[in-house]
Amino acid sequence: MPEMLDKFPLWTAVVTPMNDYAEIDFDSFESVLKEQEVAGNGVLILGSTGEGLNLTNEEKREVVKFTKSLNLVVPVMAGVGGFNLEAQIDFIKFCDELDVDAFLLVNPIYAKPGKEGQFAWFRSLMIETDTPCMIYNVPSRTGIKMHPEVPAQLHREFGNYLGLKEASGSIEDFRAFRNAEPKAPLFCGDDNLIKEFVDLGAVGHVSVASNAWPKKTRKYLDLALAHDYENLFEEWVACADLLFDAPSPTPVKALLFHKGWINSDQVRLPLVREDLKQETEEALIEADRKLNSWFEEVG
């Protein structure tokens, strides 16, 4: 696992492209995955950005099978989310049969367990596999904050503990996780906080922005990890914030469609394209232009 951490500090939480009828568009999906392969980024499929909970179980399995059939030279992480333990274990075993490289495990949605319940949930999943597991704190989606002692204890107990993706948007919460177990790897999960989280000890990043800016996000992260702040893109935070001006992944899908990387910007209910304002879409196109200019200067 140390090699995976060193070689792949950036993981892209890839979108699941769909056609205008909200069916998975595997041709566009292959293009999205290949863009990440060229940039050297690990790929996370079926995360919240991939609308994993909006897909049927059969669709999720098809996404995994298709991704693995491409024999990418970058690792593949599969998102495991929901609230039914047995269903999550069945999915983990299915992915293990296909040699998925890692899992992203999130707090169960809706139930809002406390510290002991959170630990028992992750432990019940991790004992079922030897595959590296990253756990995921995203209270805006799960409805509950992860207790700092949970990843600390998982790090101490499991040899396949890969790290924590921290996406609370809180620097204080990040510090709490760091203080609970300084040796446990931490990943930034918020595109607008890469510099701040790296300053506090993050070893990598799991990104939405790198869907549309795979090489540019990797460059920004590499500069931050090297503490080369002079060459960081000054407007990065403003550009990244635009990707969350409507429920994600609606904005990034719109930008990918504009760039011609996917065939449609369709999202699946409960998401709708109409939640994205036209001025946000126009601002994203301008952000793309600015990032291209910056990358030409520093790339």
C-alpha cells in the first residue's frame, strides 16, 4: 500500500456518463477513464460523483466489469455506499472477484450511528476483504460526522487500511483526525481545500475537479505537496467552488459535455440538469480557459 499512496496521490471520483434517456453511456465512460489514465490518476468509480446510489445493483456491477475490462494502468477504487450491510458485503465480494484495487467505504446514510456504531460498520466491511480500504467522511451526504477515533482505531487494527478521505469542509475536523492518529494517512476530499489540507498533513486528494481538469488538478496537487506555493494557480478555489454551485456532479458533467468529453450532460433523478444556472455554466467555461492558460505557464 505505501507504493499506491506514493504513486497515486490523486484519485478522480469519476462521473458516470449517461445518454439523454439517463442510461449509462459506456463509450463516454471509456473516454473519461482513459483521460485519467493518461494523466496518471487513480480512478474512483461509483462514488457520489459517479451517482453510485442512483444506479441499480446490476448497473453498478456492469460499471465495475466494464472498468476492469479496460485493463487500465492506473488503480481502480470502487465506492461502497448505502445502509444495508449484507448488500455492501456482497458487492465487496463481487468486486474482489474482479480484482478491484481498492474500496471507498462511507458511513451508512440516514441511520446516523454514533462512534461505536460507526466503528462496527467499517469493521464488519473490512474483515470481509484483504483489499485496501479508504474510509470516507462526508457528513453533508450521510447526515453524521465521523468520530475521530474511528479511523484511528481502524488504522491500528487493519493492515489493509488505506486512509481517510476527509470531506467535511472543516479544517478543525481535519486537525481532529490528524491528532487522533498522526500516522494514519489522510486525503483531502474537498477541491477547494487542497492547499490547506496538505499543509496540515494530507498525503493526497480525491477530486471532482480532476474529471474536467485531470492534468491540471494533478499539477496543482503536486505543487502543493512540494510546498511550491509560488506557482499555484491563484484562482483555484474560485474555479473549484463553481463545481459545487449546483448538486454535484451536475456542474462537472455540464463542463465535460461542453469540452466534448462526454456525449450528454444528463444526470439521474433525484438530480436534474435544471438546477444548474446558466451563469454558473458560463463561469465554468471561463474557469476552464484560465486553467488552460495557467497550465501552459507552469506545465
